Amino acid sequence: MGTLAVIFLFFRKDVIDILRALGRLDFKTENGKLIPLIITGTIPTALIGLIFGSTIETAFKNVLPIAIAFMFCGIALYASKIGKERKDKIAYLEALIIGTVQGVAIIPGISRSGMTVAIAVILGIKRKKAFKFSFLLSVPAIFGALGLTLYTQYGELFAAGLGWTDVVAGVVIAAILGYLCLKILWKILVIKKFYVFAFYCWVLGAVLIALNLSGF
């Protein structure tokens, strides 16, 4: 909920334009064209989440697979360094690929935003377009994940004894930190230093592997 609030605030003009275009069934404007692309990208995300979600959750309870996922994520992030910005438009195949990557990002250790932006840049999409599409694409995914969690884990959430004060505090803190991180991410992307996040992933992955080998 906090993440959704951040995205709606940060991309408020785009979200409003998309909703207006959807209301008019206008798919010819710049933001109107994003609607079928977001739908296209959401399909593989939903299928991967529904089919493999529980399997991945079980398989990645150990440290080693998560460490390997961090290393893999780092490779993708660093590879974005070689991306050539030559496309200002996203094709349906590219939306499908980015959506598939978003679905794969349910694996712990793989950053959703990091992977989707990195893959978009590798595909030659301009950074600004990649950044915007990545986070607008996340909206239906977050809505779906939120709804599924509430449906399947309502009993556990209720049993946890969380009050409305706890929930509101969590949402507010997530929103504030999320907004600050989004602004920092955008600035780093603009100066073409997005690939530096790869080193964080590699270091953390290496530390986790070392801890696993030492029996931690």
C-alpha cells in the first residue's frame, strides 16, 4: 500500500493521463499507448506468480539460493551499462520480456525495479521511458500481490495481532522511504550510474555465500 502510494504520487500526471485515456478508450496518446503494453507485461508476471509462487517461496528459504540470486541480479544490473538508448517507444515483445522479468523477480534476492529497468535499458529503451514503464507496470502486480496476500494469509495477519496504528505506521514509513529512494534512483539513472547497484548485489551475494559455507 505504501509502495502504491509512492508510485501514484511520483507518477501522478502519468497515472491521471492513463486513467483518462482508459475512460475514453483512447489508446493513441503517449500514455494511452502504455495501457495495452502494461496489460501485455502483466500477463507473464501474473502467470509466473500464480504457477511458481509457492514453489519459489519453498525453494528460496535457504541462504545459498538467495545469494546466487543476488549475484545474478548484479550481472543484469551491470550489463545495463552497455545498453544503447535508441528507442523512445516500447514494442509489445519488449513489454512481454520486461513483464516476464518482473515475474522472475518474485525470487528473493532479485530486485523487481532493478531487473526491469536494466532489461529495458539493455533492450535499447531510453532510460526515462524504461524508468516510467517499470514502475507503472508494477501497479497491477502490487495490486494483485496485495489482494492475493490478503486472501490467502488473512488468518495469519489477523493472528499476528496487528492494530490499525501498526498498519498505518508501516504504510506511512514505507511511503516516505520509498519516495526518497525513488528520487535517488531516478537521479542515479539520469547520470548513467545505474550499474553501480551491481556491486552491492555482488558483495552481499558473496558475503551470504561465505556465511553459508562457514555453516552459518
